Amino acid sequence: GQGTFEQNDVYGNALAGIEVCDGANPVVQSNKVHDGKDKGISVYWYGQGTFEQNDVYGNAYAGIEVSRGANPVVRSNKVHDGQ
């Protein structure tokens, strides 16, 4: 699928705050993704998307993870204070 996700506050999730897979191609911008128990943003299994100006912090694992054939555009994000 597609879609635009802007100015959301995503926090405290048991899994990734945002997951993109199976060829999905969203625009994800100006969000806060923080204090999750796993990854902040996970793009995998041929996921795509544009990730811009997000503030990703305080997650237990990677702030942004790209794996398994994914091909996102990731630019101008602030990724910090991960554990």
C-alpha cells in the first residue's frame, strides 16, 4: 500500500513503531518515533518508502533498520539516544 504519515507521536510499542514491508511505499515524515521496546522504524521484505525529518530516539534496538531487499529513501532524519 501507499499513504502519507505526518506529524504523529509513535511511542512505547512492543514491536517496531513503524513497519514497512511487502512492497509498500509510504511517505513518512515529521514524526516522533520513540521509547519502543524494539526498533523505531523497520523496512524489510522489499518495502520502500520515503522517510524524512523524523525524530527517532530512545528505542531498544536500531533507530532505523533496513533489511531483506528493502529499498527506502531515508534523509534528514534525527536518529539518537538508542539503546
